[in-house]
Amino acid sequence: MSDVDWLLQPSAIGVVVHLGVAATAMPYILFAWGLGTTRVSTATTLSLAEPMTAATLGIIILGEQVNLQAGSGLFLIFFGLAMLVWTRRNVSRNVTR
């Protein structure tokens, strides 16, 4: 039995359908719908935060190890998003004055 023969078993059909529909297709459909209903700047910010969120969940929930590259990447994305939010707040405060 090869590594993918289990996919052809009747008991695996539910797993395959779940991975294909519930875990892959539906999130992308919802993501695309959400992108179509938000402002471009908000969608860009959320798209930048998505890999950081996935990595953080992997570390917290799955116990993945953080190496220097991953830690640096998480820090840089977080720092960039923080600067983006801080800059927007300062610009909006200056506009209202």
C-alpha cells in the first residue's frame, strides 16, 4: 500500500471532502468575499497580518519552534503593522485639528 492509497478507501472520503471544502475552499471564498467588501488599505493590512497570525497560532497551539528567521519575520511584520497603525492615528489627529 503506497502513501496515498488511503485516499481511495471509503472511510477517507469524509477526510478528503473536509480538507478540500471546509479547510481550503470555504476559507478562500470567505477571504475573497471579505476583500471585496473592505477598503483597499484595510484589506492590505489584513493580508499582511495573516501570515503573522498563522505563525503565532502554530507556535501557541501546535508548539512549533521559533528560530531566528521566524522570530525576526514575526517581529518585522508586527513592527510594520504597528507603525502603520500609529502613522494613521497621527494623520487622522492632524486632519481633525
